[in-house]
Amino acid sequence: MSGATIHVVGAGVAGLSAAVRLADAGLRVALYEAAGAAGGRCRSYYDQALDLMIDNGNHLLLSGNAAALDYLDRIGSRGKLRGPSAAVFDFADLRSGERWRLRPNDGRLPWWLLDPRRRVPGTALREYFAPLRTLRTTVTTSLRDIMTCSGLLYDRLWGPILLAGLNTDPPEGSALLAGAMLRETLAAGGMACRPLIAVDGLSACFIEPALAYLAAHNATVRLGQRLRGVEFAAKRAIGLDFGPHQTRLAEDDAVILAVPSFAVQELLPDIETPDEFRAIVNAHFRIAPSADQPMILGVVNGLCQWIFAYRAHVSVTISGADRLLNVSREDLAAAMWREVAALGGFGPKLPPWQIVKEKRATFAATPIQNAKRPPARTCWANVALAGDWTQTGLPATIEGAVRSGYRAASIVLEGRSKVHVRTTARVRREHYG
Ligand SMILES: Cc1cc2nc3c(=O)[nH]c(=O)nc-3n(C[C@H](O)[C@H](O)[C@H](O)COP(=O)(O)OP(=O)(O)OC[C@H]3O[C@@H](n4cnc5c(N)ncnc54)[C@H](O)[C@@H]3O)c2cc1C
């Protein structure tokens, strides 16, 4: 193990994936987290009202999320994801009562579009080409400028998946981000779109195994440590201020700031970051799903958008949910339960419930906010940034968070190999002339 320490601040998925990569490379890692537990926006906790462990929000991974799956392989927990062996998405329309199953074929050539039984009912083949221009776009513009955001297929497919991916009302969403998301999923064929869920909870899959991996690699993890300031000299970070305790950095130490964009804005005001956010509201009901309830159900023409079935509870996701932040939790639970009960064949009696409102769930995936995302490399030689809000080319997702963590780790590793080359050259000069 080398003498330098890499200080990773923020133990969300981005910080953890950076720490894992660095520990893997044999570097000494110190990870700091402001909260009392790791995981950030991707975590589980015990909920008293439900007497259950629940996630802060339902998280869906797709089989094409290569970096996220690589991260799970490294920490040994890919097996904790569950999902069908093919891309299958069940939908229900609350207004018409129709139900259907979307079944893209495995390969890139989308022959499934020719089979009306695999498509959305009532839709024509040509409607599936609506987002084609987003796949090729290189300009900073909103989706509404290059795609028709209306019509039956938009309401039943493009709208729901774009809203889920961007967490932003699709018409105002960034066409670049929508294109990147579609390129890596539907346009890459069914094998890239198999839905995957951490059925035993987010922490058991994404967080705890990473902490165990870090402990086994001699990393230190300090919870309850909020970074309050960074001291700089000669274009390098030289100290970290955690309030009651200060950390002096050695000459070859490096820092990865894997905190949310609003925290970076306070710590490093000269760096421009996204500053507009969108909410996600989740409802959790303690009731066992019915035997035939799909793992995920897309809901059209309802308040609920996606219904997830776990072993002992059923959860609902509503993205782009800012309009609901001021609605009372009781009203939200009652309204969502009416829909869940109608679709799942449950009685009207409301089971134990919980509502989780994540106000700043993700940055707003608009062209303006996307343009504010900074690269991982900073003007300080030993400081890199990580987080789903940095310039990953993707919307705010686990996949983006892991890529950002890996990118920051690569910058640190590159910096170290340069130092190593310089040091070796100096030693050679001193010893051999
Ligand atoms: C409700 C919800 C549903 C979602 N659904 C999905 C989904 O289905 N699929 C998907 O791919 N993604 C989903 N996401 C997005 C995904 O959760 C995020 O992209 C990812 O977790 C971001 O990780 P991160 O490490 O970049 O940031 P964070 O998780 O925000 O981590 C930052 C960490 O830094 C810590 N911190 C902050 N300030 C300081 C400080 N000063 N000092 C030390 N530590 C500090 C924070 O406590 C936090 O732990 C969802 C998000 C939410 C909220």
C-alpha cells in the first residue's frame, strides 16, 4: 500500500464507488460522511410506522447499466439484484382499464416493433420513431424542440420512461440527456433493458457490501463527519476542516469531493454546479403483494407512476413530483392507495403506510442545468469531483453516480502515476547522474 491517503468526502454511491476503485488499486482510502449512515440518496432504513426496513425510494437498474453492475461485481453483490431474464414491462391504464406487456426483443435490431402483440395497444409502428432525433442530437435543446411530446404512444410509453429517467417533465428535459439514456437502453436492445431491483433493499445491495469491502481493504470510514471547508495553497488542497477536527493533507494526498452539488457550491463557490432540483415522492404500504402482481407495474393516467412489489410491502414512485410537496401526507397516501388497491385487487382499507418526499431527489435535467455540470477534474491538482450531478453525460442515476466515482478515481490514479514517473526520474538523476 502506498503512503498517500486519498480522502473521499461523501459516502453516497459516487463516493463509495470511487473509494472501492482506489482501494482496489492498493491506495489508502479515508471516507468521510456527514450523515450517521452511508448511502446518501440510495439507502435503506428502519421505518417505525411500517415496522419494516424500507428504501428512501424505489430504485430501478437496467441490465445495460454497465458501470453500476461492475461496481456490484467488485463488492460481490450483483446476486442481490432480481429481475426477469428478458426485458418485460407491464403497464396498466387506469382510465381505460387496459393492461399490456411491452416486450422488446434481445438484440439491437428492433423486430419486436413489427409484432403488435409486443407493442403498446392502439399504437402504430411509425410512432416508435418519435425519439429518433434525440439519439443523434448534439445540440443543447429541450426535448419538445425535437420530439412530439403528445399522442397515445407518448402518453403510454415515451412520457413515462422519459419522466422516470430524467425526473423532469420530458418536454422541458434536455434532449442530450434523453438521447444518452435511450441510446444505452431501448436503442441498445432488450438485453440492455432487463429491469433489476435490489429486492432486499438498497443498502444490502449497494452500500453495506461496499463498506465491508472497504473495511477488508484497510480503508477508514468516518460517519457523522461534515466537511465545512477546504484549505488551499499553491493550487493544491492542503487541509480539510471537519469542524471539531482538522485534517492536514500530506504532499501526495488527494481529495475526492463526492458530496451533492449544493454542498460543493458552499465549499467551492467558484465552481458552477446545477442549482435547480426536482422532487420524487414515494409511498410505501405494508401489505404483501398478490401472487400475480408484477415486480414493477407502469401506471398510465393515474397519480401513481410505477408500483413496485416487494416481499412484505408495495411501494409507489412519482417522479417530477414538485407539485405534490405541499399536499398532505395523509391525502397522498389515501389517493395512492385507491389506485394501488384497484390495480392489485386489495380492499379499500388503508394498510400501514409511509410517505417519503425527497425534495432534491435529482438535479433538474433541463438543458440549462445540464450545461452547469462541471467536469470531474478541477483547477486544483489534487482535488476531483464526483456525484451524479457532475458531467457524466447521463441524467442523475446510479449508473451516472458510479461512472462519476470511477472517473474521479481515474484522475487520482493518473495524477499518482505522473508523480511516480517524476519521482523515479528524479531518483535516477540523483543516483546515476
Ligand atoms: C427517491 C429517489 C429515487 C431514485 N430512483 C432511481 C432509480 O430508479 N434509478 C437510478 O439509477 N437512480 C435513481 N435515483 C438517483 C440515485 O439515487 C442517485 O443518482 C445516486 O444515489 C446519487 O449518488 P451520489 O453519491 O452522487 O449522491 P448522494 O447520494 O447525494 O451522496 C452524497 C453524500 O454526501 C454526503 N454529504 C453531503 N454534504 C457533505 C459534507 N459537507 N461532508 C461530508 N459528507 C457530505 C451526503 O450525506 C451523501 O451521503 C433516485 C433518487 C431518489 C432520491
